[in-house]
Amino acid sequence: MAFLNVPQGHWQIWQQMKKVAWKSWWHVESKPW
């Protein structure tokens, strides 16, 4: 679990990236075509 050693600032960036990636994926997946 290397990510547990990540500094707090990087952790927040990682969380933000995950959030953005999830929203992007959801947006793509929910398209009717």
C-alpha cells in the first residue's frame, strides 16, 4: 500500500483526480449512444 506514504498534499490531489475521473467516466457511461 504505497499510497499510504504519500504526503497530504499529494493525497488531496489524488482524491481530486479520482473525483474528476469518476465524473468523466459517469458522464461517458450515461450517454444514450
